[in-house]
Amino acid sequence: MTRVKICGLTCDEDLRVAVEAGADAVGLLVDVPVDSPREIDPERAAELADAAPPFVTTVLVTMPATPERTVELARTVEPDAVQIHGEVGAGDLAYLTASVQAQVLKVVDAADPEQARRYDELADGLLVDSVDDDGAGGTGRTHDWERTAELAAELDSPVVLAGGLTPDNVDAAVRAVEPFAVDVASGVEDAAAAGDGRKDPEAVAEFVANAKRSRTVPTP
């Protein structure tokens, strides 16, 4: 069964919504150089990570200026995994995997398969997304799932599929790519909440149900 991550949580209520819907992981956005309503400070992220129940993976999502800053954030938040956006050299990624007490996921551009191949042996998992010019995900744009499926089949790392996923298309995405997990943020947000990043409980529940409905079994 495909795992599901609900990303960009900012409050206890949205954490409860994700957990009750059956999400396997939750993302906490800290220290990014883009303007996002989902960004929270490290202390708030630590509180939410601590509040997550057992067997729900907490993910620190960040795009810090230096690897050392990532290590600092990980020590504050104490997540189960760290998701790294932006340009990171192979040496820096190796340093992070050795320095943080968490799994390390690297975000890669769906349009640049060679990037995924470079990080394959270094990261604990790869998140394939439609990224912007700065290497940040969360663009809300889909990409070529057929091409991503071909890439995922040749990689050793577990692949997390992101980019423009919604309750309406996630089942098709899972069937096309057969990823280890799927990741969503804006696709399950409350359209009436003035762009503040708050999640729509019905959309979250529908997304999780549709993602897990597929019969595909991801390879760990």
C-alpha cells in the first residue's frame, strides 16, 4: 500500500486531521527562502513533531543556507526524517546523512533524471517533484508521470511522488508511477482559508483514501 505524507502542517488541528485521515507522515516546513504560508519556526515544528503519535513519521522540510544549519534544525525539531530542497552537493548530502539522527530525503527535479541518479546512493529516499528555478518544490504543478515511473523503476532509493497531486488525481498517479509514497500540500488545502495553508479535512481524508485504494505494492 502506498504511503501518504501530508505536508506543510502549521497547527495542532491540522495534525489531528492528517492523523485521523490515516496519513503515514506529516511535513513541517522550516527555514526556507521562499514566501510560504506553511512555514513555521523551529520551536513550533518541534512542538508538532512531539505531538505526533507513534508510527506517524515526522518530516522536517527545509531549504537551509548551509548543511550545518540543517543539522542545527534537526537537533531542535527532532524529526524522524529530513527533506532537503535546493542545490546540495554530494559531499554535503553525505555529511548530512552521517550527522543527523534521522532519515534524509532529497528533493529532485522530475525534469532532471540525472539529478536523481546522482543522489541515489547517498539519500535514504528521493522525492520527485516539479521544482522552481531555486530548486524548491511545492509548485502545485504535475509532471510527466510516465517518465517518472521509468526513473523510479531504475532507482534503488524509495521514491516519493509529489507535484500537483489532489484527491481527484492521486489514484491515477499511484497507478502510473507505483511510488513508495505520495506527498501533498496545496492539493488538500482549504480554498476558503485565504491562502493560509490550512488543510481541508474532507480533502485530506479523500486524498489519503484514494492514494491507498490502489492495489500497487511499492518496493521498500
